[in-house]
Amino acid sequence: MGLRVRLKAGIDISGFPRQARIVLQALKTYGMILADNGSSWYVSGAPSPHWSNDDLHTLGRITGADLEVVDTSSLPRRGLAPA
């Protein structure tokens, strides 16, 4: 729980619909934090009429093998007691 991962830079996202590419590019640039709350590799978000569910469902083509763990050990630990 709380593992930081990002989409590998070499993953080709050009074949995805535009809205899915937006999410995938954000995953390459910023990554995400995994939470173990049930479903395997499930991306969730708030519903919005501005997003196409059909486009977003194509994100299911991304697998765990397409992600890499981000090493955060050198990042400052703000607000936490020293380890």
C-alpha cells in the first residue's frame, strides 16, 4: 500500500484514444500511488460527463508489467519523524 509506480517511458500509447492518452501520459510523467483495495491494477476516479467511459476502459490494456517502481528513498520525509 502506497507504492509509487509510473508507466515505463518505452510504452507506446499512440494507439489509445485521446482521453486515455492524457491519463497515460500523466502516468509516465507523474506516476501514481498504488493502494491495495481489492481489484488487480484497477485505476479509479470520480465520474464526469466530460470523460468517455469507453475511452477510459481502454486503460485496461495496460498491465503491471508496463509499470516500474519509483525509488523514493532519496526524497525528503516532510512532517515525519526521522527514520
